[in-house]
Amino acid sequence: MHLSSSQPLATPAAAAATATTPASPPLAGLPAIRAHSALFLDFDGTLADLAPQPEAVQLAAGLVPALARLSTLLDGALAIVSGRTLADLDGFLAPLRLPAAAEHGAQRRIAGGVAMSVAAPDLQEVARRAAELMVHHPGLRVEVKSAAVALHYRHAPELEALCLQAMQQAAASTPGVELLRGKFVFEVKPSGVSKGTAIEAFMAEPPFAGRIPLFAGDDTTDEAGFSAVQFMGGEGIKVGEGATLARFRCASPAALRQWLDDALRETLLPTARGAHS
């Protein structure tokens, strides 16, 4: 099944890849999570602290129950939007199975639990070239997903230029793909999908439709999401340093988790009780 969005908002989301410097500095503080919010959260570097290897991520105590409570109070309008696969996200967040956009929007599970994905391009040549590079440079790591291939160089940052050149060449020889750059990773993924287009698709469906979107993320791959939510009247929240389109910023994943906890205690909970009483 092909993933598509019925809303005419693809242009702002796509433009975010090159427009990452805000017109003014991000605002102080963070926006309130209200009962009418739609909450979209990146995973690595946002909900979870970054780890030396993707599988070594450790979730903070109490995070999964907090997400479950937030989802209930928002009537299900909470989704994870990540570059990871759905299987990865479900493994870390078990027993939760939240709505999610995985692989930067190439996979998407809607609120009813139905999963859909874009038609995967032929990535055999991309995977071959990345694997060949890894053989000669053991500090690299290749991740083959259902619709993308990622080359991680966190443990060999001096190889950034070489990795970029190899993945650019691989993408150029593969129809229907584009190169995405993240923190110590280059990823070849299907053209035309992003975290922004995934959020737009969610916002056209219940229980997200008609709400005010909030999206928190930490990487350049999240800029399309910031663009999308702010175009729709919501707010983006940049976690950590770096130029961004987001109008809000917090210092770290720990600060972002504190924002979620504060919403449960001080802002969202009383509003939600009033709305449902």
C-alpha cells in the first residue's frame, strides 16, 4: 500500500531540508501540551538519550508509563516519528504500540493499528556499496531497513567525507531515492517521504485531525517535521544545539522528558479531566 497525504502541505515539509536557520532565535520555555494537542515525538536524541550503538539505548525509568498516560489523556493523539523501524520502536516501547511513523515516514502505523508503507526502491546496489566500505573501515556500521539503507560513522567521524561521497554515488545510480543526512549517518531512502509528510498524513486522520500539532526532535532529519507542524499552526521543539526552523528549544532529552512529566502533573491532566467530566 502506498503512503500518501491528502493535505496540500508537502511543499513546506520538503523545503525544510534546506531551510534550517530560523528568522529569529527560538523562544524561551516550551509550549503547553493541552487536551486538544496532537503530540509527535522523535525517539533517539529526543525521548531517549543517544547511545554508542542504536541497540544500546536505555530508556529512562517511567518513560513508557508516562507515554501511555499521555496517549490516553490525548485520546490517542500521540505518535512516535523516527528514523528507526517499527520493530525497533515497538521493542523499546513494549508493551505500548503507539501510532508511529518509522524510517522517516516510509512506514506508518495509524491509530487503529493498521500499518502501511511506501513501495520500497531497489536498494541492493546501495547496500552493496555501503557494505564494501564497511569491510575496509570497521568503524562504520551499515543498517539495512525495509525501505532504506543507513551508513553510520559515529565511531569513525574522520570518514565523513568518504561516507558522503560513497552514499551520494549510490543514490545517484538508484532511481526513486534521495540522500538524507543526520547525526553521524547518511541514509538513502525513498524520494518524497519525510517526517513532515508523515505528520501531515496523521493530521488528516482521527484522532489527530482538528488538533494543534506539536513535534519534538533533535536532528536535521526533524526539520521537515518542524516545518509541517508550524505551517499547520502548531509548534516545533528542537532538542539540543544546532540551527533550526523550530520556534522552541530545550537543552536535552532529559529536559524534554521533564516537559512531558510537567504536562501530566500541571497542564494536561486538569484540562483533560475537565474536558471529559
